[in-house]
Amino acid sequence: MSTTAKPAQTVLITGATAGIGRATALHLARAGYHVIATGRRAAELDKLRAETPAGARLDTALLDVTSLASIAAAVVEVDRLTGGRGLDALVNNAGYGLVGPLTEIADADLRKQYDTNVFGVMAVTRAFVPRMRDRGRGRIVNVSSMGGKMTFPFMGAYNSTKYAVESLSDALRYELRAFGIDVVLIEPGAIHTNFAETSMAPVSEYANTVYGAAIARSETLQKRMMSTAVGPQVVARAIHKAISRRRPAARYVAPWYGSFVFALLAVIPTRATDALFRRIGYLTPSALRKPEQLTAAASASARG
Ligand SMILES: NC(=O)c1ccc[n+]([C@@H]2O[C@H](COP(=O)([O-])OP(=O)(O)OC[C@H]3O[C@@H](n4cnc5c(N)ncnc54)[C@H](OP(=O)(O)O)[C@@H]3O)[C@@H](O)[C@H]2O)c1
């Protein structure tokens, strides 16, 4: 009987400097995986390494998912860390939310949102798939969102990136299965991380638009949603399941009871949910400024 221990499975996580990625890195390292935690901020990666429990294996590497040079350097580092074997699993987690009215969001901001949440996922996936294909096995876990199947007021930019991740993941699942590679989606609901703060940061930019009053009040909506939030460990456990199950589901909602919302939305007519979202997003005629009101306000402030 062979006494050789099975090597630990190697998992790379993007966006491990905060929130869900960080919690997942620590969770998987504790569970015995060889974790390669990646991110843009070296100091945060150092802190993460320092927090790794004794006996667990957690390496770090710099990786900005919007930079092809950074991705290429990470591939070289992974080859070095795994002796050329490559990854058993890739967790595409890095991402952020851009909040704002779609007609007012700057084109550059919209492109940056897609560069990170969509093109970043694809570029990182393309970089690590070849080694998995060579070995005839691997798993790709894409962190989408419940907002990858439903759209909230002022979150169309962000939600649309997650709709894209859902569709791309479905196609990747068809295209990679014959090579022994499985693709799994994680759909978190409201989770306590830096996400809400980052996504709400630019809303003051829209104060002088027709949506000014409505978007200011949308902070209340955000707070209401976050009052139902759970900790990032809930998502870390779902990612663990997605990596460890022999036959994983195509999607895991985290927390699981979020699937009731999808079930409910499936039977409510779209016109009815539209009305609900307009109301909770303060997108009613009384909450929106008319363009002439904006002109009057601008000339009043110009007169001093
Ligand atoms: N929190 C929620 O309620 C929620 C709900 C549904 C889905 N999600 C999804 O969960 C994922 C993780 O978000 P989170 O909630 O953990 O938010 P978070 O606490 O803000 O963490 C986001 C992580 O993504 C990283 N990141 C952003 N842009 C990057 C880039 N270009 N390259 C590499 N890393 C980058 C951040 O790095 P820096 O530290 O350098 O900024 C950070 O590590 C995202 O895909 C998000 O869309 C979150």
C-alpha cells in the first residue's frame, strides 16, 4: 500500500485582499487546500499571510484582473508555486459595483466596470484554462450575484456585468466539460463586505441631474438591503462546496434562501415588479427633477 500523501489541491482566488475573497482564502486554507490568494494590494496580502493558521498553506501573488501583464506574471508565479502543474480550481471573485443612473454614468466608468467584472473574469480564465485542459481536470468558480438574474434601480451597470458573467459561465460550462473542467456560478445576496461602501461612493456625482433627489434617497434602499446581509463566510462555504463536490450544481445561491426571491420573481408579472422597483428606487414623477428645474437651479447658483 502506498503511503504517499495526496498533494493538496491548489486554488487561486482573485480579489482576496478584502471581503468574500479574503474570507474564502482563509476558509479554504483551513480546510487543507493550497491557496494562492491574489490581489492588487501587497500590504493586504502580507496581512492575510500573517493571519494564516499554522500548518495551512497560503501563498500570495499580485494580480490586477484588468492588466494582461499582471495576469501573465501571475501565471508564471503559479507555475513556480505548483512545479508547472497549474491550478485545480480558479475562483474569479474580484469585482465591484458601479451605482448610478444609466444615462448619466460616464462612458469611461462603464467601461472600467466591464473591464473588471467581465473582461477581467474572461482574461484570467483564458490564462489558467490551458494547464487544466492539459491535465484533463479543473474547476472554475465564478462569483456572480443574485443581481446577475435581477436588476435593481441605479444598479443596471453592475447588474448587467453579472448577467454577462452568468451567460459566459453557462457557455464555458458547455465548452469545457469534455476536457474535465467544470464551471460553477456563485450567486451571493447581500453580504457584509466593503462592497456597499465602494459602490455608493460616487453617487454624489449625480446630485445635479434629474435623478439627484432619487439617488440620494437610494442610500436608504441600500441600507435596507444591507440590514438583511450576512457575513462573507456564508459565501466562502458555498465556494468550498462548488470546489469540493464531485458533481457540483451549476449555481449556488448564498445564502441559500435567496432562491425563494428568484422563485417569487418567476411568477410575478414584469410590469408588477417594474412598479415595485420604481417605487423602492424613488423613480416616481414627484421624486425626479424636471430638466427646467435643473436649469433654474444652475442659474440661481451662478447668480450666487
Ligand atoms: N458584498 C455583496 O453584497 C455582494 C453581493 C453579490 C455579489 N458580490 C460579488 O462578490 C465579489 C467580491 O466582492 P466583495 O463583496 O467581497 O467586495 P469587496 O470587499 O469590495 O472586495 C472586492 C475585492 O475585489 C478586488 N478587486 C476589485 N478590482 C480588482 C482588480 N481590478 N483586480 C484585482 N482585484 C480587484 C478588491 O481589491 P482591492 O482591495 O484592491 O480594492 C477586493 O479584494 C464581487 O465580484 C462582487 O460583485 C458581492
